[in-house]
Amino acid sequence: MTGRGWRLERQVRTLDTVGRIVDVTAGLIRDSGVLVVAVGIGQGPTAILRGGALADLVTNLQHAQDDVVRLEQRGGRA
């Protein structure tokens, strides 16, 4: 994994929606001198997660995973 050169960077290698390998990167960057959490997908833009946005993203990801489990238990039907 090549990385973005951020501080305390972490990556997950996965597939995009068309099956290409892509890295999802989370780490710390400076924005106007302030240390903030950032996330990027592949070589796309960087999203800065300030305040409640980070907690909201984590909650949304957990809810999405819960939805997958719930739907699989129902045979994949919504």
C-alpha cells in the first residue's frame, strides 16, 4: 500500500463498485494549522471529518453493516 503520506495513516485495501482494487485511507492532516481526521478513497479527494461528522460516519457505517446482516438473515430481501 502506497499511502497518502498523512500522519498516523491507516489503510484498508478493498474493491470499488466495478471490481478494481482501491485503498481507503484514514489519517491525520493539518487544515489551516489544525490537526484533523481525514479520509480518502483511492486517489480521489480528501474528506475532512470535524466535530460530529466523524462520529456520524462511524455510526452510518455500523448501521449499513447491521442492514447487511439483517437483510442476509431475511434471504437478501428488503
